[in-house]
Amino acid sequence: MFSKSKLQTCFVAVTLFALSISANAQCAMCRAALGGDGNKIQAQAVNDGIVYLMMIPYVLVAGVGFAVYRLYKKKKAE
């Protein structure tokens, strides 16, 4: 299917892409509550929390996908 080097290259590319995304994601309610110049630090903390919570499902899906891939590869080798 994929050679080991291609899989590693894809993994590195996806990781670098995911880490380079600058996300300033806020819902409308959070933006309204944290708007203004006085809440810059608190607004940045909320943005960081949103990005952190957004990444967890992707990491879990990637882990399950990797486990399935390993099981498929092991079963194919037998």
C-alpha cells in the first residue's frame, strides 16, 4: 500500500500543517464578552483553549486510524 518513507513524509507534512495553523476561533458570544482592549490576555487564553479542545478529536481519530493500520499490516504479514 504505502512504503514506510511515504507514510513518514505524509505524517510529517500533516503535523507541520496542523502546527502552523494560526487559529483565532471564537464563537459570537465569546467574541462579544471578551471584546475590547482590556481583555487581550483573557481573550488569547480563550482562543488557546478553543484550539486545544478542537485538536483532541483529531488526535483520537488519528490514534484509532493508526491502530487499525497496524492491525491490518500485522494481519497481512501473517
